Amino acid sequence: MSDIHYVTAEGLEKLKAELAEMIAQRPVISRQIAEARDKGDLSENAEYDAAKEAQGLLEMKISKLQNKVATARVFDESRLNTEVVQMLNKVKIRALANNKIFEYTLVGESEANLREGKLAVTTPIGKALIGAHKGDVVEAATPSGVLKFEILDISL
């Protein structure tokens, strides 16, 4: 079984909706396979091969999503505080290398979206921030080297 991953209630609903949407695609792909099969010789039928490949990809995605939903645990937002950085906290940090200020909300991997300021707790920066306090300087080992950040603020 895969590791447990934490999500917000909203994030779990999005995962379930995405799963339902993919499951709804099964009959469509089955019809495409049946139509391609009806066209004759399967050994030279590119349409049949493409439909079978699409079915395989869809089933793989469905399986991954089912696993995510099964192992998801909704994070208890009533336990949030601003003493230490934890999931669902909004964290304002300053990169010590260039003094740029960033603000992220720490979320589960399936909800991460940097454009929306949502950083996964599983990223190197997310891992470095978890458990730290306001004023702490943390180091994140990234592929481009070690980055240092000062935690300026922790909020809900």
C-alpha cells in the first residue's frame, strides 16, 4: 500500500471528481475499440491499436487516482496554529541569496500549484519549512544547490 498523503477536504473532493470523470470515459473508449475491431484485420488496424493504448493509459490513471483517494487523509484544520510551520499554514519567507520574498500555503502534493502560491510539503523547500518557527533560517537541498530562507511570518 502507498504512503498516506494529507489533503484538504476541497482537495479530496477534486480528486474524487477527477476519478469519476475518468471512470465515465471507460464506455467511450470501449466503443472506440469495438468500432475499430469491426473494421477488420486487427494486425494492420492503427485505429484499434490507438484505442487499446488509450484504454491502457486511462486504466493506469484511474488506478493511480483510486490509490490516491484510498490513501488520502483529510487534514484536521482545527489543529492548525501559527507557532510552527505545518501543512495548510501560509508562510512568508525571504530567500537569503537575493532577498526576494515569497508567500506560500503548504499543501499536499496533489493540491500543489505554484501559480496559486500552493507549495507541496514534499518539495525540498516544503520539507525544510515544516516544523520551523518564525525567525528561523532553514536550508533546503534543491537540485540547484542548498537554498537558505528566513521565515518572516506564519499565518492561517
